[in-house]
Amino acid sequence: MAALTPPASNLALPLATPKFTRTPLWSFPKCHVTKREIINSLWGLGSGPSRMVFNGINYDSYFSYYVEQCNLALHDGERHISSKSHQDIIDIAAQIRSQVKYEDIKAWLSSNLPSPRLENEEEQINGSIALAARLLCMISLGELQNGFSGQERLIWSENSLERWIKDYFNAPRILDNECVKLEKIFNARNLGRIAGIEIQFTDNLADHLRLRSEDDKKVAIFHHASFLTSQRQSSLFPDGFIDETIRTLALLFPQSDPKTRKWFRRLSKRSNLDCQAVKCDRLRAIDRRIDNFAFWRDRLVVLKQVFDEAEPSTLSQWWCDRRNEVQWYTFWVAILVLILTLVFGLVQCIEGALQIYTASHP
């Protein structure tokens, strides 16, 4: 894509950014300073007091996502995207943050494409906008040209992205939550240990807390707490949405539970998860009330219902499931009685065999 000229009066001016952002899109950032500047430019943090300085926050998991999304967009010889540099993506992100409508961004990009025009010009422009939107808000918008993602198909094609995001997450809540209690035992580690629910960590914010399989045995969890922390002042998301999402992570990965922290660190080494997910603020008893969740309430209600209704199916789950202590003690007492019966029966058989052997061989 040719160097972008100053946009029309109804579009936002791109931020002044360092020269490295004009490197090709396939040249991925490696050094700490480069990553910091890309984040500050992409999210419009500039050089003011809100500028992100990486204080105690590691963005490695976000940049793994950044590289993955760029690779997906650049496949097939870059035929499906018009943007050619990191700066091109940053400029598009500036328009998105300024609440410019989708069609206006398309027209602006089209006016800056070099001649001769390609047959798939519209596809390339849509691909560039989709990539910028994905990197900006970590929502899987648009379609992948080289594979099936298995995720809900989300299309933004009109109005501003801010309007689309707020309409999506402000959908009315429909489930009754009067009997739902979010006890301390309800956390991510116990979803698998007790209920047999497999956790699939996701980079798609729209998939957070969504049950993925027909038998309700898989749940997606968005783990990018560092990204969420950096978006607290963003106008793209509804008021209170980011803080509530962070609270869901604090609920599922309680900072006060050393076993959960150890379990998550072990997983993060294999899957490059965001370690900030287990460092969210601790929840008080009042913070755990389901009424305090508006955006994620329905998904929490469904997940908690699946958790409560799950019956142990393995000895490991029977051992871990102590939600009903009477049932737990009854089960293991029965197991103990069965084991003792088998042991004593085996001893009696051996004793009887020895007696017969002794009698036949005096």
C-alpha cells in the first residue's frame, strides 16, 4: 500500500510514530522498545500521562497474537490485504478509534491505493480493516481466507467499530440468576478437576466464557489480562465492561489460591498464556455476587449451572468433588469397605490354599 496521505476532514490524523513502524508487516517486532512503541501507537496512548510504559506488565502473549494475526493476513503472497507496513495498520487503527464509519475508512483506503487497481481491491481493503480491528480490540472480526477458525462469524461492515462493540456486548440478559451463587470452589482449576470441563484458552474476547461443545464439556476463557488492563481508558468498549471482564478472571483464577496459581503457571509455560491473569485484584464476598456481573452474567449462569449439575465420572473427580460432603464420605467409606472386603477375602483364600497344601504335603 502506498504511503497514506493526510485523511479527509472527517477522518482522524494518524499519530506521529517512530520510523520502525514503517517496516514491512512481515518484519515482526522483537525488542522491548519496539513492542512498547507499537502498543502506544496502536492504542493511541501517545506521549502523555496515559502512555504505556510496561510497568510490571509482560505483553509477550499479546505479541504472539499480533504475529499470528499478521501471518494469517499475509498468507498467499499478501493477496488479501492492502496494508504493507505496521504504520499502515496503526493509521487504520487511528481512524477506528476516532469512531469513523466502516464505509468512510474503506473510501479513505481506496483513495490511497496506487494504480493500476487490482481486481480484488475491495477484498484487500476489507482484509486490512479486519486486521487493524483485530489487533486493536482482540475480537475475531471478518473472515479468515485460509482456514476455518471454529468461532462465531462476526462481521463489522457499517457504523463505527465502537458502536458495533457496544451493541454486541450490551445485548439484553435473558437468564434467571436468582439461585446462582459463585462460591470459592467455582474456579478454572476445579472446572476440570470436578466437572470434567476442558478449558480452551482463547485470543478472541467475544468467545470469553462461551461453552464450545454440544455436551458442554469445553469452555473458552480469554486470558489476556495485560490487554484488558491497558484498555481501561479505551472508549471502544462499554463503560464498566473491561473492569467486569477482569473480575471474571479474578473469579476463575483467584490470586489467593496457591494451587490455582501453580496450575496456571504450569499451563502458561506450554501455551504462552498471560501470567497477569492470576494477578487480578482479589474479590470480596460481595464482589462474587452474580448481580455484579452485567455483560457476562448469562454466560456465567450457564457455566455455573453446568458445573453444579456435573456428576463425577472418574475416581479422580470423586476425590476432588467435595461439594456434597455427605455424598463424598459415603462414597469413599463404601470404597474402603469394598477394598477391605476384597483384601480379607484374598487373605482367606490364600490361608485356605495354604491349609490344603499343608494337609496334602505333610
